[in-house]
Amino acid sequence: MSDYTPTAADYTFLLENHPDVFADRGAARTVLNQLQTSTDGHNALRLQALGENYRRGGNPPMTASPVPVTPGDPAASAFDPAFAAACVDCQPSQPCCLTAGTIKDFEDPSRKIEWPATGTPPATRLYIIAKEVRGQSLSGKVRVEGTGRDCQAGHPQRSRFTARNLASREQSLPRSANDVEVGYPQNINTLMALQNYVPAQALLFLGVCDLLTSAAAFAQSAGGATITPAQCVSDGPMRQGFNVVAFPQAKAEGDATVAVGVHFLTTGVGGTASIEGNLTGKYGALDISAAARSAATPTTGRSLPTAQTDSNRLPGMVATLSSIIGNFSETLSQSSPSPNRVVDRTDFGSGVRFDMALKLAATGIELKAKRSTPDLEAKIGKLETSLTMTARGTVDFIDVAAQVMLSPAGARLVQETRATMANSANAVRADLRAEVEVSAEGELKHVIDSGVTIPIPANGPAPEEPSDMTTEFGGKLMVRGQATIRIHVEGEVWIASAEAGAAGTAHTGWVWELKVDAQKKRKKRYYFEGLMARATGYARIGTRSRARRGPSARETVDMTTSRGVSASQSGPGYSVGDPNWNNPNASRSELADRGAVYVLIPPTVERVTSSAPPWQDY
């Protein structure tokens, strides 16, 4: 009988590396979690429960810790020789009951990795192409096979392999040949979240182009399935797990022009689009058909986009389209009143239209499995994607301006006046404006015209991108905003001016940029310059009066506005936002030099420089 007392670390190691030793691995996981977090003093009972769970799994008592040690560690002598002897000629860091194994691409058996791993660096990862749909995933297939004998130490399920994160559930694989499916989580839903604004065929085509031009970067962060050998002595290199990563099938050919119209309203975002051209190809299990014409379905314009705002989940040009729609929509949504304020906006609001022109062209675009290796390669005969845009319209920020710049009483007066002005029967002498007129300029472009092949190695670092990967790449697309701020209600006049944005633009701007950096890496970034106003004075002209809510004696056509008002007019001058502006007996604060600056909408960075905001991988 063993005199070794197993610890929580021993059971944690076994659960992570050999979960089959437990009769109930779910219960083992629960108890181990309790051991880490509980302070009730019952940990000894929990260790007893783990030991019983381990015993019921058909295991002999532990005579030493199963946790491997490094050479030279004083604990190295704790290796369990009695346990190893029962397995017959098993030695540390050597194959024993499992003598060899292979994982092969089902479609091309010449593409494989072998256990124990060999090479420098060791080949432990295999890339495959996924073409079939299994539930929520695309699926590719590999064949797993081992050679050896059954374990002699009371482990009837050894030797074998354990496979996790497959297209289906976790599997225990015997040594005999097993065909297992490896899944790639489809990002089709994320990609197609833009189909109310961009035709589906164009999105799939862009998805292929973006995947191939960023495949090497994608591979570095891919998870995939893990296949781990299990034998009596699994320590050091014998515990080496293998990784199989599925990539979506991707190929494209043809050219097209796409017209995208997106309208941003106070009530929501909508769009219309059309495509003309001849595109063919595959993205995952979906066909890119050779449609000559197709159109996106216009939305109702009553809701804001959601999934497309998360542009970091997508690569390339699709991410840029997503960012344009999502980020501008997010800024516009800030112009609406707070949910707890009810305002009659009948004749007020924002209305901006973006018209984007996409040019798409590709020849010989395909992601391929490289024969006799575990690697992939992206073949690009020719590729061109470009985006230009025009914009027109107005973003209404009066609610924000009133709330930020004025006292609570002043903000309420502006809100009440807007509601009153919505009824043409009310005679209100007012000019309420805090609006941004937008326009757009620029182009974003990516051209490859050299028949480049991009290697995607499964093992080892990714090589440098070929220099001809960027025949032409870069550009700057800017939505420029010119702001006008005037607030005048009856005899109350607030005088303010719009300030330059964080990048020094006249007032504000939404900017998307592409570039190739000094390391020849393609980079992108987005920034919003913010909206700022400088308060320069307050004046009361004559007797202040509130907006009349009843019908006027006659319809007023030529309402007086504050267009000619200056701080020198009769009446005391007060600083904007002074909480006492509506109390004639209160003391007044002096206006600071040149007036106080108010941030109506914060910029993404305080100051735009060559490195702020930081550039991200394209």
C-alpha cells in the first residue's frame, strides 16, 4: 500500500492531461474549483472525494506525484518506477505502450504530422481546408492512427489519443485509424451583418480577398483542435499535444463595381446598394455566383447597426466598411437626447447620406493546401479593391450643446423651445442651431499585380510578406464636419464658436487611414476628432421672456434671430454655463480669456499624431 498522499496539484494535473482516470471528471472539476476558492475548512474531505473518484476510475494508488519534473530538480527522484515497471520497459521521456502515431489530412495523406514530434522546430501543427458545414462550424477531416500495445497497469483505455475542440464533442480515440472532423467557427454571420448595406456577393468576394491577404496573421492566432497521446508514462515530450487548424475554403475570380448608399437618420440607419459584374468563387461552403446584377435589401431605417460595429473581428476592407458604418452611427447616436428626456423632435434631427463606390477585381485567388507538408499557401494572381466615398447632410447636436454648455435651467429652456417651435402656430423668436455639415474626400486602395504566393507555415514563425504583396496600398478617407453653433431664445443669447478638432481640422472629422510601415506591414487606423465649442459670451436683450405656448394672434413669418447679435448689445454679459445666469440678483463670474472650451463629443484621442491613435494590422 502506498504511503504517498496525493495533493490538489496532482489531481489538477491528471484532470488537465489524463481526464479519463476519473470515474466522473465533471465532479472532479467541481471539487478542484472548490479547493481553489473555498474557505470553509473542508478541503481534507474534498481531497478524499477526489481520491475516491480516482479509485473508481480503475487506477492503482499513486506512489508518487504524476506531475513531471525538470532534470536536476530534487523532486526528479519522485518518478514512480513501480508504476513504470508495470507497463513493461516504459522509461521517462520515451514512447512505451504507444510507440508511434500520425495525423493525416483526409483529402491528401501526404500532408501529415507524426508523434513523437521531429524536426526543428518540432512539427506539431497541421493546417487543413474546411469545406463542409457541421452545425455552426465549417468542417475538415483528419485521420488519426497510432501503433503500440495496451497498458499493463490497470488502464484499459490506454494507449490512445484524446481529441478536444473538434467540430463535434470531445472524443477518446483508440489506436486504430479514426477519422475525426475539425471545425472552423464560421464568421459568416459577422461578415453578412453588413448585407443590408452591401450586396452579399460583394461581401463574400471581399471576405475571400481579405482572408487570403491576412491569412498568415490569422494563422498565428488560430486555435483549432488539440489531439494528445495518452500512455502509461506521459511526461516531458511524451505529453506533447498536436494542433489541427481548419481554414475556410476560399477562392475568387472576376470583377465588379458596387454602389453603396447608407443614410444615417436620428431614427436609425438604413441603406441601399447594387452590384454589377461577374464574380465567381467559394467562401467556406457558400458559392460566389456569377451574378451580373444584384442588390442589397434596404432596411427600414429604424435601428442602428450592431454586429458590424465590431470591426476588429474582421480583416481588411470588410473591417473598413464595418468601421465606417458603425463608428459614424455611434457618433450620431450621441446626438440624440438622453433616454429620460422626452423631446418633440418633429422638425429637427440628423440626416446624412454616404455614397460609397467599391471596385473589385481578382484573378487566381485561392487558399491551397501545400502537398507533402502541413502548410498552406495563398495564391494571388491579381487583386484590386478600392473604396471612395461622398457624403452630404447635417448632424444635429443642439441637445448635446445645450446640456453641456448651459446651466440646467438653460438646457431645459432650449428643450422646451424646440418642442414649442415644432408647432407652427406658436410664435417663438428663436434660432437654435448646433449642427455639423459633413462632406467626404479621399480613397482607400489595395492592389497586388504580381502573381504572388504567400506561404503560411504551420510550424515556426511566419516569413516576411513578399515585397510585391503591396503593389499599391494606402490612402486616407475623411468625413469632414463644419460646425455652426447659435443658441438664441427670445431675449436670451448664448454666443459660442466651433473649435478645431484633435487633428487640427477646421472643426471635426472622422478619418480612416491605410499605410505600409517601415517593416513593410500593412496597417490601418481610425479616429474621430471630437466636437468642441468655445463659449465667448452671454447677453440678455431687453426683458427676458419665455416661449409662448398658446397660438399666436397671427402667424409669424419673419422671426427675429440672433444672427446679428454680439456681446456688446445692451444687457449684462454673463459667462456661458453660469448656474446663476437666470438670477438677476446673483453675483456674476468673469468670462475667462477667450472663453471656456466645452467638449460636446469627446475625440478618440486627445491629440492626433503619427502614432496616436496606434496603427493596427490590416
